[in-house]
Amino acid sequence: MMNARMPSPIGHALAGVATVWAIDPRADRDVTVACALLAMAPDLDLLLPYGHRTITHSVGAVGFVALFAAAMAVKSGRPVVRLTLMCAAAYGSHLVLDWLGEDPYFPYGIRAFWPFSDRFVIAPVTIFRQTARRFLTQENAIRTNTLAVLQEIAILGPVVIALWLVRVKALARLSTEVSGGHHPPK
């Protein structure tokens, strides 16, 4: 009834938001949302026939995302290095969270180092609860997923809140600078 233990999409989205705000507290809403979606994106491999936790859960995929983000930044006129770093790090946060999740199914872990290695790796400690991916309307799956999401919020929520507070302060400072409220000494 349960698939491999790993964070839920909510946990991954929180990690993506935390990652982008840690890199740039002034990141706009569009970048923040895009990075939350990128942090969830590796699990799209659940829809593919070749298996879960393989190439989409790898440094090769992070590299692809970085190249794509750089191209989009150039095209849109946004800061290339900053946008590339935010997007790649948000996507990479998915790998870190899955690496920290328990995986009772062989092969254990994620294929993190593809294309350099086909070996699966998993952390020696487990942080995240299992999530149910099948029979989602059954009581056991609902309970399992609720507990997993609550744990993710308990772990990642304070980080996101702390970064949000830094973000609010950074945006307030930017607002006074732009409005001319801040005058440097002469």
C-alpha cells in the first residue's frame, strides 16, 4: 500500500521556497513559485516508465535545470547567475530531502550521481516519514500522509518563517531605498 518513504509535495515545495529565499530574500513571487514547483518536479518521474528516484533525482538533472534556467534568464534579461543558482538549488533540495527519507524498497535511495554513477545512495539517518502514493482515499493512507505533512511543516515551517522574516526586512529596506527614504550621509 505504501511506496518508498519520502517527503510529500508539500515538504518539497517548502524546501524550494526556503532555498530561494535563503539565496535571495528579495526574490519576486514568480521566481519563488517557480522554485517551489522545481522542488517538486523530480517526482514527475512517477509518471514515466523507467522508474522512480532515477535520473530525475540526480546531479545530471540539476545540471539540466541550471542550463535551462540560465537560458531563460538570458532571454528574460534577469540576472543569470542568481536565477540559475536559485533554480538549480531549489531542484536540488528535492534530492536532499529524498536522500533523508527512509526507503524500504530496493534499490534503496536515489541515483544522485547519475550520469557519473548508476549507484543509489541514501542517508544513514532518516528524517522524513513515509507517504502513501496509492489508495489515497483510504483511512490508512490519509493518516500516513497527514502525519508526514505535519512532520514536514514542523521541520521546514520554522525555516521558511525565519527566512520570510528576513525577506520582509529586506523588502522593507529595498522599499525605503527605492522611495528615497534612505539618504546616505554626505
